[in-house]
Amino acid sequence: MQRIRAALEQNGQSLRVELAFLEFMTPTLTEAVERLAADGVGRIAVVPVFLAQGGHLKRDLPVLIDAVRSTHPACEITLAQAAGEADGVIAAMADYAKDCLRMM
């Protein structure tokens, strides 16, 4: 997660990136949104770094998103699909698998 954050921050754009976790680690999504909103961020994209739409993304995350939206109505908060379901990520994983076969 830290490496993804670093890559986003190094891309030359002035992106503000906060990590958030659903369980066992901090900050929580609520804490991350609180930080961003307190700093005046008006648009927040929640990008789940999961391989697929499992239970957390189908049940837990929408409830959390609705809660932070109601707490911060001035912020536009969007929820992206699971990273592992994006075409580019699937292609990258397939390329990685092919590279692993070449190394054997």
C-alpha cells in the first residue's frame, strides 16, 4: 500500500493520497476522510485495493461511504471498482504471470 501511495505522489501531479483500512489497521476510512475534509479537499476517490468485489466491498464499504458522505456533504466522494477488476490491472497481472513462466 505504501508503494502505491508513493507512486501516486511521485507522478508529478499534486495528488493528496491517504491510505485507509477496513479492519485491523488504521487509519479507518472515516479517519482518512476526516483528515482530507479538514484540509479542504473537495473531491475524494475511494479506490479499493482488492482483487475482487468480495463481502467487504459489497456490504461494508457502501455503508461506510454513505456515512462519510452524510458527515461531509460538501465533499464529492466516489467509490471506484476493486482495483483487481480494472482492465489495466488484469493485463498487468497477466503480464506478470507470463514473466514468471519465462523465469522458470
